[in-house]
Amino acid sequence: MLPLLALLFTVSACRDELDPATFENSELSITTSSIDEFLPSLYNTKYAFNWTAANNMGTNSAISYTLEYDKKGDNFANPQKIEAGKNIYSHEIAIGELNSILVDTYGAVPGTPITMEARITATFADASVATQTAVTEFTVTPFKPFATHLYIIGSAASGDFDPTKGIAMTQSETNPAEYTYSGSLIGGAFVLADSNSDTWTQNFYTRSADSDSEMVYIEGAVGDLYWQVSAGMYKITANVTDLTIKIEPMAAPDFSDIYIVGDASVSGWDVNAPKGHFTQNSDNPFLFTMETDLTAGSFKLLVGSTGDWCGKWYRPKTDGEGIADGEMNLQTGCDPDNKWAVTSATAGRYLITIDASKNTIKFEKVQVYMIGDATPNGWNMGSLTPMTYADGKYTWTGALTAGSFKFTKFNTDWCQGTELVAVTADQDISNTAFAERVKCAGGDATDLKWKVTGAQAGTYTFVLDLSSGKLSITKK
């Protein structure tokens, strides 16, 4: 059900300061709007409570007003209470919000009238004037409140029609009747459901027999009309009051920023200015990568705008999921707040790749190797011994002979990944500046190495910190 939208409550003064004679002669009374049937299309329409001025018995006393409403017969034991204040004679609330209060708080049955009571209470700054009250009844018929999510269920969502594997659509904050999903679908059929329970008794929105852009609402049954899509990225927008749906192919995701957040990450739990930011691939905008250190703890991925704990997130399918490749949930909201878990055994530096077209994540542990005839590894690509990783740093201690060397992050075949090279040709070992060279970009002109002379040969300790971009080389 919809959460209470407190910001929709508005209190307004609907008349100017009244003259003293009005307060002396008036009799407090209260009326409500004439709307008696609530409909989803009236969601943002305001329902008004209006009252007259109270009688201050000629004291010229300031008057404050309190509005309450409760189910008839409860004697205002469990009221909704609004402190309207002074010189205020009206209170408005959106029908969608009042509808949810009736159903969630007072047990109103959608489609069945419920009789409520509204009471206005006037209190006076002059204690000699007794409190005044007025009560009125109002009867309204609520509608079924909108669900927090709709779910895409079918072979296009999960490869089968298992309702528990439905993809959650996000309810619009400005129009609660509208739900959207932006992401990948596999080829197949789908319908929309108002829950992802493991039964087929939930309610469904299915394709209209007349148009692919129209929906039909069916209670407790799935029907036999589905939408069909081929595999790809889509933006789906469904409106449950208009019973319309738009299915639009996407050439790029509807976001360009992804951040890592959590105590396992460089960002910590800073959701306002997280340090860990993914890079979007310029050739394939659905791919995002980040190389980062992960320590023992947990993390999740913030998508799009920062600063909102209940914004859009990538989360694992289950809470506490380990560092393993697989599918993720792309969802808006605070719950379920699943996170990845990093243990001391899985901590390390990783290249993380996100494919937003499939909502998948890939973790590749980053190894660094020294390569060259000055090192014990020689130029034997494919059989290199890695440096030791601990506490965010790569270290190696051993003997260097006369010759040259550089670093590589891959151990497969030449030009398959990223190298760490010197910044000048035959760079002296005392110069620890380095640069990245990706897949041999630049050819021989960028294939720069350190040079070890015969006089410099000996035992050295190397400490490489990729996060800070610093290298230290110390001779024993």
C-alpha cells in the first residue's frame, strides 16, 4: 500500500482576519466536500474540511482550531488530528492520501461506503471562554489503494512464468498511478502483476485485445493475452488509471552514474558524495567499470543521483551475497536492502564490470605481475608469478639483474589487458613514475620500461599502491 505522503497535507487560511463582531455572533460549524465516491482518477484532487469562526463571547480572545476525523462510532478514540492554528478555516488533503488512511487505518473496504465523523474544536487564549466543538458526518466510498510496485512477470522477465521472479516496476513520486521500468528483458511474453507472491491469486494487468498500448485489469487471474518483446533494453511505462502502457526500446540506460557505497568500499556509507564512481564505456553506454579495493564489510551500488537512501540502487538478489558474478536487482526504494558481503578471505582489489543491458555484475580480482629480463619472471607471459597483495598494496622482494622490466595486470597473452609502464625510455630505477598502457595502445612508442644497470643489480623491495598511484623501490 502507499506510504503516507505527509507533504500532501496542506493547511491554508481561506479568509482574511475576521472582524470582532463575527466572533461574537457566530456559531461553530463544520462541513466537508460533496465528493462521496473516491476514484483512482481523483487521486490528486483535494478533499476539503471547512468550518466557521467560533464565538469568543465578546472577549476579543484569539482562537485556535483543531480538526479531527475518525470512524463513526469510535467516539474519536483513534482520530487523525490536525492542528490548524489561528485564523484558519479550512483543511485540504489529497483524495489518494485520505483513501489510503481510510483503508489502512480504519479498515474501509474498497467499493463499500464508510461513514466517518469530523470534529472541529476551538480553544481560546482567554481561559474564561469554554472550548467549543462541532461535529459532522461524511460518507465516502474508497477505491483499492495503488500498490507500491507492479511486477513484470513472464518469460521476458525470467525465462518462465514464475511470479516470484518478477521484475519490480517503480511507482512515480509525482503520479502514483504511473509505474516505470528501465532495463533489460529477454525475449518472450509478459504481463504486469500487483505482487510477486508465489501464487497466481494476485491481480494482473494484461494486454488488451484491441491494442498493444492498452491494458485490461483482471482480478485474481492472469488471462491469456500477453505483451511480446524480443531481447533488449526497454523503458516500460504503465498507468493504472488510464490503463495504458508504453514499451520503448532503449539505446542507452537512463542513467550515467553508478557509485559504490558501503563500509567495504572507498566511499564508506557516504551517500551524498561517494568516492567510488564507475566509468561509463563510451562505445557501449550499458557497460560501467571500476577498479577498486574491497575490504571486509558490505556494499551496494547507488544508481543515478546521490543523496537519497531510498533512491535507485543495484542490489544483489539475496542479502549477504558474496563476491560472485551474477544478476542484480535494479530497484528504487529502501527495501529490501540487500547488500554484497566481503569477507577477509575475499577482500582485495577488483575490476568490477556492470552490464546495465542485462543487470549483471562481474568481479575480476586484480593481480599485478613484474615482467622483464631484469626480473625472475623474465618475458614469460602466461606463467608469471604475481606480486603479493595486502592492505591495498602490492609488494615483491627479490633479486633484480641487469636488464629491463615493467608491470602487467594480465597473464594471458600480449596486448590482452593493462600494463604499467615507465614514463620515459630506459627509465632509471630511482624514478618511480608510471603510466597505464591499455592493450598496447600507441605501439612501440608507449612500450616504455625501467632499465637496471649491472651496478644497480641486487635485492629490492617494491611496494605498489594503485589507489594512490604511488610506487616505491628500495634496495636492500
